[in-house]
Amino acid sequence: MTGVKWLAEMVETAPAPIDSDTPYRQWETLVSDAIASTLELAGTTRDSLYEMGFHSLYGGGWWSQNE
């Protein structure tokens, strides 16, 4: 593990920026955007289901004049 420690110290002292046009950076951006979109969709779906449940219990129906 001394080799790993040496490499870690070397990388910490001289970090190199990564170009935005490398395939790995593009893949990272693509996957990150996909995860963010999926989480947003899940949240929107959850909120819609809760709203539909609320309206089916407390609002609308044959006894209500509001539709």
C-alpha cells in the first residue's frame, strides 16, 4: 500500500484539470443529467399520485359542486 500512498500524495499536490471534450467527461455529464432527470420525474410522479389521492378522498365526486 505504500505505492498507493505515494501516488495519492503525488496527485494531491499536482491536480490536473480535465478537458470538457474527453469521452469520460462527456459520459459523466450524460449520466449525471440522466440521474437528475430520473429523480425529478420520480418526485413529480410521487407528487401527482399524492394529489390524486387527496382529491379522490376530499374533493370532487357526486357530492361536490366543484370539479
